[in-house]
Amino acid sequence: MRWKPKVMKTMALGLVLTTFLAGCSSSEGSSSESKDGKNKDGKVELRMTWWGSQSRHDQTQEIIKKFEEENPDIKITSEFTGFDGYFEKMAAQAAGNNLPDIMQQNFGEYLNQYADKNLLADLSEYVEDGTINVDGVSDIIMDSGKQGDKVLGIPTGTNALTAFYNVDMLKEVGVENLDGNWSWDEYMDIAKKVHEKTGEFGTRLMEPKNLFEYYLREKGQKLFSEDGTALGYKDDKLLSDYFEMNKKMVDEGVAPGYDTIQQIKGVEDELIVHGKAPFDFRWSNQATALDSASEQELAMTLLPGDNNREGMFLKPAMLWSVSENSKHKEEAARFIDFFTNNIEVYEIGGSDRGVPIKEEIRNEMASTLSETDKKVFDYIEMVTDNSSPIDSNYPQQASEVLGALQEVDELVMYGQLSPKDGAKEFRKKAESILGR
């Protein structure tokens, strides 16, 4: 029987969202609300949703409790899940004009997709009148939540891709420290040595949705063209080489295949957490979840590459957005302001949603940071000095294109397509999606 890839969720989201919205019906809102928009206790009730690990869920519930104590006229009902399935659930809610009042949004493909469907409220008026106080936040950070002149999301914090590594596993093969100056060949050599020495995997499989974009940037290329109507690179050998690097490690047992990866249900299950692989490339804000789940000593450095300063970039960890259909936009804006400006939020959540966007909060936290948060703050400073501007030219169909990349990556790793054919197949799929 021909194997069929499981991971097509992201690719399908654009089509799902479009199809759902075509048949939207009006929503009457929460059944617990009265005609004046308040619940039976006389409070404004907000629905709020986010994705994340169990530690993020626990932290956010505590943050909500603090907000409600300071804002007794507002009650927040929470909805949360892991990242897998989050945007499919949101698409289904969009179908019934039933998006939450406050939603955790993702920079790039998802923010642009929701913006193009007019699903997100413009928060400009709440920023301008001070309901959401962003004094002192850099324009670069604020621009990541804008489309045109509309403020569609407020960044929760600053984030960057990082190479997490197990300090003790690397010491076993004579590697004492990684300072960010390392090539892809050096990365593969270390991973192979750890595998041969320990019998464990030498690295986690690199999934392509974020990492291929970095790989392209490191080589002076972009994933999408400036106008977002085509792929931004011309030579398919770039993707073929990326596939070959990963396939070689999978074939040699240095990296796990998708049969292992698909058994991982959350950060707490990751191989690096249990000492089963020394490397894991992911977002810096996940240090809190990794460290809290692991008894291993984990450190952070820049991703490999001869030109990794060009490849590295800062981005918002995520964004807080408000539904255009929300009846309580001002109250939702008050929560976003609370999250942005209250140091207790970051004392509870640390760097889980990124390094705070306000300098005064960062400075106030400096002397009381946990070891994990200090590690993340120091890393973000390192990336700030060793990075280039983020690419923001994501087309509306970007999530579908990235879904196609994930699908082709699986086919290549399972040996159903060669790296060269996989690169051609991805271009074919991407051009079809972008040409619609």
C-alpha cells in the first residue's frame, strides 16, 4: 500500500478557511450573555484562545486570574490546545462567525491570511488613545503586527530560532562549547559522533517549515518573491541539497525519521528533553518548556551556517489579536495592555512568549531572572547583534505553500521521492498554489 503523508493540515488551512467563510452564518454570541453583552453576573465575558505546552497553559491561567482581580468587570473564558490543530479549530470557528474575542496569532502566513479575510480588528484606535500602551516599543517590533496602516496584532515578545543542545552529550565527543561559529558540515560531524558514541540519535530531524527559510536566508535567498507571487529562489539545487543533508542523516540513523517524530505529542516528549538527541532547532521562547520538562543541561546557540548572521532574524514570538466580530473590543484591548505592561505577567510566564517588548520591563526583570530566562535574554541579545531583518513578504497562500513543503519533505524522507525530484515537486506545487 502506498504510504500517504499525514501532515497536510497547514496546506489545507487556506482552502478550509476560504470554503468555510463562503458559507458563514451569523452568530448570536454566547448564550450566557444578556442583550447588553454581559453575563448573568453583570460582567463582560471574553473568550480567549492560545496554543502551547502545559506549562504555558498553567502560566496563562494564572495571568488571567491576575487580570480579573484588577478588572472585576471582566470574566475571561479560556480555550487552549497544542499548535497541531490550533488553526484548523480557528478556521472552523471563523466559519460560524464565532472567533474568540482575544486570540493568539502567528506572524507571517497566518496573520496575513486572517487579515486578508478581514477577520482581525484594527487596534490602531486603542494604541492611539492609550488603551494599549506601547510607549517605548520599537517601530520594528510594532511593524510585525501591522498590515498596511492597520495594527492587527500586538507582539507578546521577541523570539528567534535557536540551536538547543545537550551540554553533557556534546562533552562526550569533546565539544565543550558552541559559540555560533559553526558550519553545516561541523553540525553533521558532531551529530554523527554523538550517535556513534552513545547509540542515541545525533540530532532531531529538521522539519522544513521554519528551517528551510533559514537555510535559504543563510545562502542569500528568500522563500517568497518580493511581491509574494512566486518562490523567491530560482535554483532547485538549494532545496535538493537541504533534502539530501537530512535524508543522509535519517538513512544513517543519526536523525530519526517521521515515524519517530509523529509520536511526539508536545515539547515534553521531545528527544532532547529525555537525552535521546543532543540537538533540537526551534524557537527560543520554548526554552522554558524544554527546561521545565528536562533534567538535562541545555544551552543555546545560533543555527549552523557559514553565513548565519544573514540567516538569523528576530520575530515576534506570537501576537495578541482581537476578532473583528468581537462585541467587546475595548475590553479585549485592556487585556492586551495588561499583558504588555504588567511586570507580574512576565514574572509568571518568564520568556515563554518571548522576551518582553518594553525596555522598562526588561530592565526591571534583569536582576531577578531565572536561569532559563537569563539564558533566553542573553541569547536574544546575541541574535540582535548577529542577524538581519525578517522577511515579511508572506503571501495569503503561504500556509498552503509551507504545507506542501512539509508534505514533500515527508515523501523524500520516506524514500518515495529523491531529493532532486522532491525539489522539483515542491516548485510545481508551490507555483500552482501561488498562481491561483
